[in-house]
Amino acid sequence: MTAHRRIIAYPTPELMADAVAERTLLTLSGLLAEPGRDRVDIAVTGGTDGTAILRAIAGSELLDIVDWSHVHVWWGDERFVAADSPERNAVGAREALLDGLVEAGRMTEAQIHEMPADRRPASAVAAASADENAEALAAAAADYQRELVAELGDRPSLDIAMFGLGPDGHFASLFPDLPQVTMDDPSVLVTGVADSPKLPPLRLTFTVPMIANSERTWICASREKKADAVAVTFLGHADPHAPASFAAARTDLLWLTDRAAASLVC
Ligand SMILES: O=C(O)[C@H](O)[C@@H](O)[C@H](O)[C@H](O)COP(=O)(O)O
């Protein structure tokens, strides 16, 4: 079953980040209160809005309502660069939220499921051919898919999959008119991108089938520069030129925005 899409527009980018943070914390704590539940799984994202939301979670008065020892964190996409590169979405998420939770003893590293980094020496990356890059990306995508299946079973379903939205309508690392957007084989959960128009060029991303099997998929966007992207993705359906129009979820499919980003829709 696919959820109906809804949009909620908050007055400012700051209130949007606070509201998504509180929605996240309330959802995680509510799920953990279900009888028999021993874990919740959330995919986070990078970019301005994604990182602002993680900072808002870290600073929220509701942070402590969640028992973080049962929360597993994943990424819906990642830049395929060295593990310590500031370009990594995981590095930004750790600085914004996760390092604090680990240092306070509230989470362990085993609960943080980063997408693989590019382990090749910088000189090898600089000299790599297109085939070598494709091979490295395919191996990394297969590794992350194996981790998802090992942790969550053959048909992994995240409790929350959170994404930012690019001004071009991309979400995760699914970029307009690139072949990854229309990959619909349900057995392929993670794939590589070798020519991302948003730098860096090498990336890993969930596929649409992986995203669509999430219980909740939330597309987060703020500011006027995202207004066109919000309109074409929220109002459109399965348009390869507006990748987030492929967003889907099992129970809850939301565009969470500020008023400026929603101005062409509501
Ligand atoms: O690795 C990335 O770049 C992201 O995962 C990407 O999908 C991001 O979330 C959007 O581009 C929105 O980014 P902004 O909020 O910075 O516009």
C-alpha cells in the first residue's frame, strides 16, 4: 500500500527544523513504546535542511524522551569520498548530533550505519578510470545493501526515511534524468552515481524501491529557492525530471517545508 502525500508548511525555516525534530523524536519514542519493539531505524540526510534538523534534534527539550540505545541510524545517500572528508553527510550528522550521543554513552558505534567511504588512496582516485570508479561504487553499494539485509531482513523497511530536496527536484542522490531515478528492480536497494551534477560526483544512494518501502518518507525543504522543486515534486508523479516526485512510503508521505518553499502549492 502506498501512502497519500501531504504537505505541511511552517512559518520559517527555523520552525520547520524544530517541527521536524519534534516529529522525529515523538515518532521514535512512540514506536519504542509499542509492545515487543526493540529497535527503530531512521535514515538521515545531508545538506542544509537535513543538518539543521539534526542540530534541532540535538538541541530539543524532547531529546531525552527517546531511548537512543534502541535507535539505528542509516543514510539515504552519501558522497563517495574519504571517510574523514568534511563533504561526507555522515561527518556532518556526527558533528550535529551523533557524536554527542555516543560520547554521552547513549548510543554505540554499532548503531550508526554509515554508507561505505572511498578507501582508495587520493592518488588512485585522481587517476581512476570511469570503469574503476563504477567498480568501486558497485562494490560499496553491494556492501551497504548487505548490511541493510543483515540488520533488517530481505525486504528492509525503515521506520523513517528523511530527505532534503534540491532546487532541481533531486532527493537522496537521485538526480534529474539520470538512470538511477527510474531503477525499479525491488532487489536493488542501493546504487552508485558516477556523475552527480551536485559535487562531489561520486555518490551512493538508496533506490526508489528502497525508499518506497519505508513506513514514513519525509521530504524536507525550506526557502524560496526550493519553491519550484516543491511544486513539481509534490504535484507531479514519477517524473524523471523531478526525482522527488517518485517519493513514496507505506504509511506516511510528507513534504515538510517552510512557507516560502511551499508558496507555489499552498
Ligand atoms: O548529499 C547531499 O547533497 C544530499 O543528501 C542531498 O540530497 C541534499 O539533501 C539536497 O541536495 C538538499 O540539500 P540542501 O538542503 O543543502 O539544499
